[in-house]
Amino acid sequence: MNGSAPKRRVHIDRIELDLRGLSPAKANEAARALGPALARALAGCAVRIAPAESIDAGTVRTLSTAEAHTLTTAIANRIARKVGGEGR
């Protein structure tokens, strides 16, 4: 044993995003950036195991002019709060 913390893995079967109102380029950029944003948002979270049907991150309202980074950060933080047990 090398004394380092064990690695944690989270498997997400699917994420459904409705990016209506965004340009196709911005929607693609946001979709590509969501994985790394989720990794940052989930770092240090106590992730609870739950069936996908019970985790609904709801709606993240943002301006269509928002940068993809801003949008993905908001989505990732909302998902992290839901799987972290906040339940709101």
C-alpha cells in the first residue's frame, strides 16, 4: 500500500440535456466540457448511490449568450448537489 487515497469512480449512464436556444457550436462545446466540469464539481462530494430515475437536476436557466464554461459549471454544480445528497 502506498498511502495514497483510493481512487473513486462514478459511472453515469446517461445525461439528458436540452440545450434549446444555444447555437449548435456552443451546445457542442458545452457538451464536451461537461465531463471535466462534473469531475471538478464532484471532487470531494460524498456521492450517494441512487437510481437514475430519482436524480433530476432540474432546470438551469441561463442566457443564450452565456459562455459554454458558465453553462457547464452551472449544470455540473446542480448535478453534484443532487448526487451529493442535498436533494433540492
